[in-house]
Amino acid sequence: MTAKGLPPRVATTILYLSFSLIILGSALHILRLGWTVWIFIIGAIGLTSYFLSASLTARDGSVRERRLNRMGFIGSLFYVVAGGFMYEASNVWIVLFAIASIYVMYSLLAKR
């Protein structure tokens, strides 16, 4: 039994929307508005769902593709944890944001 995952167009829309929410939430967090944390967390959860779906779809793929999907999933979990630190008003979120960005960008750019 193989998992189908999301249709490619829906997955791409979720990816772009999630990245937009993550960037918007982190940029507006500079203004110290409380609701911007939730925008960031919603984007991080959307990105996590994208990579979870991608890992289910690539289950029969190459080892390299599965490794890149795992790296992206771990990076998206770092985004979720960074959102938790944003909520707690800790500056640790900046370090986690940087690490997550490196993981996610590498996993997405190396696939192409």
C-alpha cells in the first residue's frame, strides 16, 4: 500500500502560502505585535504538513530524495519550536529560525 500524498498543485500552494506566512510573521514580530506569532506558527505548521506529505509521496523514491525530505521536515519542526520561543518572548527563536532556514532551503534547492 503506497500513500498518494497531496496533488502537486495543492502541495505547491501550501508551500508558497506557508513560506509567505513564516516571512510575514517573522518580519512583523519586530513590531512586537502579539498576533504575529500566530501567523508564524500557522505558516510553520503548514510547512510541516507539506514536508510530511512529501515524505509519504517519496516513500518509493531514491535514498537521496527521502533524506532531503527528512531534512526539510526537521527544519520545519525547528520553525514550529521557534514559534514557541517567539510566543515565550525569548530570543532563542532567532537561532532556531536561522537553523531551520538553512535546513529547509537546502532540502528544497537540492531537489531541483
